[in-house]
Amino acid sequence: MARTDENDYTEYVVQRNSDVSWSEVEKVLLVSLGLCKQIAITTLCRVNNVSPPLFYKWKKLFVARGLEERINTLERYLEKLILEKPKNK
């Protein structure tokens, strides 16, 4: 994990107004920053005022949605292959 300067966390702040609820885009951005492993999750959560359990909940949903999308894509591709399969004469 890359070590960051003590004062160099501003680039990891996703939401500056803590009175507003998190949008889906902000959640994805925060989870993406966590997945990059350039900053410790606890630090990322601290600078964004998010509890680590909430971060991990968002991460779990992010991964689940990605897997769901992958399954849907593969199902569409398989359906296309089946429908376009040439019939033997």
C-alpha cells in the first residue's frame, strides 16, 4: 500500500458537504478509491466521515451489482448465440 503524506488526503475526499446524503456516483467513487489500495480504508473512511462498516456495505453492493451485470451480459450473449445458431440440413 502506498504511503501518503499526513496532509495529502484532500485528493481522497469525495464529498465535502457532510449535510447532504451520498449519491450513488459518490459511493461508487469512494469504493473505487478503496479498491485502488492507494490509501488505507480506515483513513479513506475517516477523511470522508464514513464508518468502515458502511463503506464495506457499499463495497459489497458494488461488487454484487457488477457480478449481476456480468451475468446479464453473458445471458444476453448466450441467447444471441443460440438464436443465431445455423440449423443443420
